[in-house]
Amino acid sequence: MSASLRVRALLLALAVCLLVASPAATGATGGYEQTDLAYATGTETSPLQVWAASLNGAPPELLGAGLEPLLSPSGKLVAASLSDSSSGPALAVYSVAGAPARTYASLTSVTAQPLAFSPDSKYLAVSLISTTIKNMGKRSSLAVIDLETGAMRTIAHGIPEGASFAPEGSDMLAYGLASSYQLTAPVDIHVSAPDGSGARLFTHDGRSLNPVWGSSGIAYDRERLRHLEAPVYQIWLASPSGGGARQLTYLKINPLVEGLVPLAFSADGSNLLAEFEGEDTSAAWTVNLTSGRVRELTTPGRHTLEGAGISQDGTTVLVDEDSLQSPPSSGRIVLIPFDGGSAHVLVAHAGEASWNE
């Protein structure tokens, strides 16, 4: 769940080609009215499947095929990427109540990844990456699905580099966009309405990406390119107008890793979950905006922890444990205090968690 979008898109393309073909999307077999958690299961020899679960202990519900599920704030919808060899739909939006799934795009032309729901669950931002090598940037795009009508609209052409909706209910969208996968390609953050209208540049430096919109402002990465090394990511924060930008992190970054990518804010904007990323690396970190403390999230024992979500009150982090570069069922989904400590297991033999707590 936590690799940078350039890496995630490439991994998703590989999944389409290499993973065991998944069964067709089916929709939930029973159904909740709403749910608290979505996750994926699957091994090297079994299909990837998406599940919905309630934290009250009720049995989980199988929604259908997919990977990288994303749960809506309402708890009523789960979006997931699909991989069925090289054909069929590229994205499914499941109803946890058991209604038929809606599917979008085609794996013959794109791979799809759900990026963000709006807080009112009316809209879903989706990355669509062309499966053709030639003119990949021009043929890729950011799209937004109107979940009330089911219509999908292209917002911008290019390689999406993160997307996040405003938390206050305006449904305004911040998104990163690059012209190609080349590391030297300019990348900036834009802000628009969910239909793409009123689009404006939020950054102007050609090196900004991965926005996460919280009540404190928009956190994002500024990257610094290095010769024959991975770029360096440091997290910045600015007001929604783009003013008052300030640097939050000052980590020393080794040659093969990139640094921190913001993932999610607590409701009051004081705590931020981030992911330290790079070659063979994806590790959950926390940033306290009040104290300025930046630290890796750890538990007793030698576990790999990938960030998946942060609670509204900022005290608890949802993580995927011990599933880095492995099928989802290789790990488990756990809760950990924001400052680190013992883990509470939610689901064994599962990964790619998403929640709305």
C-alpha cells in the first residue's frame, strides 16, 4: 500500500501480468450497512481477494477480486484495483451492503489505482496508467468518479503523483501530476473542483508531489534530484492557497532510498502518518507537527511495518505487518500507538489495510 506512486504504478502493472488471475468481481455475498475495515488476502498461488470487516467482531464479508482496497469514509464502499490477466475491468467499486459492483476502465489499455475518497464519499480519485510504453504520460490520467451517478471524468492527463480531497467538505481536490515517469520530468501539485473546473497550480517549482490535505494545510513532498541516486523527499506543509510553505522534515537520506511520503493526517492536523520509501524499503514513520518530532514506528521484535492509516484522534496507527514485497496473506493487520509500542492484531494472514476510524 505504501510505495511511492511511481513505484506503485509499476508494481501494479507487474501484478496484472504476473499474479494468478483473479475471479470476476462479484459484490458482497451477505453485506453490512457499513464497515470499518477493508483488506486483501491472497498468496503466490491463490487469487487476490478484497474483504470488508467490522471492528465489532462480526464475520468478515468477501467482496470480490482485487488488490490495494480503499474504504470510503462512509464505510459503505470499497474501491479496489483489479488484475485478471490482461483483460477485463481495471477497477471495481464494491458496496458492502451487497449491491452489484461497479467496474471501470479496461486492463487492455490501463491499470487503475484508487487514490482518495472525498470526506462525504461522493467522489473517488483514481490513477489510470497506460499499459503502452509509447506516450505513456499522455495516455495516462487522473480521473474522478461521481459515486452518486457512477460517471467517471478525466481531470488531467499525465502521471498522477498522489491525490487528496479537502477535509472540510468542499470536495476540492489536490493532486500531483508529472508528464512522464522520467525522474527529471517536472512534477507539481494542482488544486481543482472534483469535475476538474477551476484548476490552479498549488506549487510552481516542478519538484512537488504526493499531497495530503488536512486541517493544518496540505502536506506534500519536495524532491531533490541526485546524480545516479534516488531523489530525496522531504515533507513540507503549506496553506491551501500555497502560502506559508515550511519544511517539516530534515532527514539524511542514503543513496538508495528516497525519504518520507505523507500518507494521512489526524482530524486536528497535529499528527501525520508517513512512509519512508526506497529500494526494498517501505516503513511507517510518524510526524508530530506540534513538537516537530519525526520517528520510525516500531514494535517489540523485528517486524516490518507499512503505514495504512491513522485514527481521527491521532493516537493509533493502522499498519500492515511483515508483508513487504510479499502477497497480502504473508502478513497481518495490526494497530499500534502513534508513539510506538505493542501491536494489537486485527486480522491475521491479510494485508493492504484501509479503514475509516
